[in-house]
Amino acid sequence: MITHQQIISWLQEEDSERLEELWSLADNVRREKVGNAVHLRGLIEISNRCQRQCAYCGLNVANTKLNRYTMSKEEILDCANRATQFKYGTVVIQAGETSTLSGEFIADVVRSIKAKSSLAVTLSLGERPDEELRLWREAGANRYLLRFETSNRELFRAIHPATGIHQRDRIEMLESLRTMGYEIGSGVMIGLPGQSYSDLARDIELFAKLDLDMIGVGPYIAQTDEAIGEMPPNLATDLQVPCTELMVYKVVALARLVCPEANIPSTTALATLNLATGRELGMSRGANVVMPNLTPRHFREHYEIYPNKACLRETADQCHACMARRIFSIGREPGTGPGGRRGRKGDILECH
Ligand code: SAH
């Protein structure tokens, strides 16, 4: 097992030959444990409404410049149909935290998708009460994504004020989701102001402790509009984790080493730092998932979680073609089927 100190050493490694070793370690574990398939998860950003005040996030309620939208059931089901046409195994339903999306509305959407398709359904709707999570699980939802954002509790409280409708402890919520039979996904932002190397090493250790089925990480991308929220100051430079592309690859690779069987996406935030080859490098350094965006363009341009988000003005067709090209360009192949977590005892999925 890799130690705390070894994780920190990798995070601070600057020698490119040594880093080549890390990339090939991660790539070998990826190939051996989850194979060459790159699973496609079609992302549907169903609402940008949010009642919270997360200082890092552009959807936060203080952002009065955003045009707010919520998709109708029919619009969401149209996106799910596209997912089936594109042969994706999963749809990911994501939104801000808003009472506009009632527990019953989501349950109805999940039931309809499950009745009409063989798609796995992943939800990513923030902090919600157990009774809703149970309702959605009974409706057929398979997985839930909820990043804990940082394992440093003080930093988390500073960037994620305790306001909102269904506020709860994210780690406890993940454990609760697990007992309900969901596959659970989490992750962090890399290079948050005030995040130390030790914090980030603890984040990676927590991935292993929670035995995550899915791990999503990306760079923290600073808001340009000060009205959105005030972030903490940076630490002294030798302690502060930088929000660089290289640091993201290190965390992707280390996540693969500590959770060999997890599904790990090469994220849009990473592509935002390097549109030309970020996705491919993520996939070559531990990742085995991409999330092509299915959200119709007139909605997606308002789902601007951070400035200059990649693929904000593409169509679902363009995203689909682009991802397929990138996967084939590095000698990999698109996954088939739901692509659930491998090797979990008492597997709840392969998917109904
Ligand atoms: N409301 C849901 C979905 C949030 S959006 C929730 O809170 O879980 C999904 C992820 O985008 C967040 O978990 C966060 O890690 C990431 N994100 C938000 N703002 C960001 C920023 N400025 N830079 C990089 N990633 C960001």
C-alpha cells in the first residue's frame, strides 16, 4: 500500500523521467484491472438552478447574471434517447441543488428512462435527504456522484457555506448511499486556494478508504466575477497545491493506484486546461471514462460552473463524434454495456 509520504512525494515530483514511471504504473493498472474500454456516460445537465452559495461554483445563487433553466421531463427523455442512439451505457443526470427539482419529479424521470431503455442511471443532484435517495433508488437509479471537494473540513466549510435546503455531511451521505445499494462516486477539485499537499494526499487516501466506485477530479478553475463568492487566500507557495494540468494527471494516476478497479473519468475541467490533448492524456494516465455532453446547446451554454468551460457551445452530435475520435486516436475502444464497477462483491448492477 502506498503511504501518505509516498503520495506527497509523487505530488511534488518534477522530474519528467520519474513522472513517466508514474504514468506507466497507472496505465498498466488501468489496463489490467478495467481493460481498454473507455465507458461513455452521457451527461444531461437538467437544471442550473441552485439555492446554495458555494464560493467556487458559477451556479451559486449569488450569480444573478446567469439565465436559469430547468428541463422538462420530455426534454430529459429526448436526451436519454440520444444516449441510446449513440450506444452509451449510462446517463448522468446533474443539476444544482434546487427545490424546483422535487423528489417525485426525479423519481418519475428515472422510472421512465428505466422503462424505455437499458441505460444505467447516475444521479448528481447534490445534498439530498435519505428519503429521496431511497425513492430514487427504488425508481431504478444505479449510481450517485457527490464530490466531497476537499477532505480538509475547515477549507470545505469556508468554500461551501452551510446554507440551503437539504444540507448534510457529504461523507456520511456517500456512506448512506452505499448502504442503499448505489454505486458511489466522489472526488475533489485540485489546487483550491488553501489546499496543501498533505490535504490532497489525504483526499486520495479517503478515495481508498471509501472504496469509491467512481472518482472524478479536475483542476479548480477560479471565477472571474468577484460577486460569485470569496475564496480563501493561497498558502505559502511551497505548501499550496497549484491548479495545473500536470497536478491533475498526478491525481488521476494516484487515484488509479489506490482504487485499481474504480471508474475514473478524464474530465471536462481537465479539457478546459488543455483542449487539444487533455482528454487523451487523462485516459493514458489512469482514466477509463469520458462524459460526452447530451445537454441541448441552448441550455448547456447556461450551465457554466466555471469560466471558459470546454465544449460549452457544441451539440450532442459534435461531442459524440469528438469523444469517439479521441478514444480511437489512442488505440482504445468505446465501452459497451453499463460499465459498472468491476469486482464488487454482491454486485448490485449489471443493470436493470
Ligand atoms: N450540485 C451538484 C453538482 C455540482 S457540479 C453537487 O454539488 O454535487 C459538479 C462539480 O463541478 C462539483 O462537484 C465541483 O467539484 C465542480 N466545480 C464546481 N465549480 C468548479 C470550479 N470553479 N472549478 C472546477 N470545478 C468546479
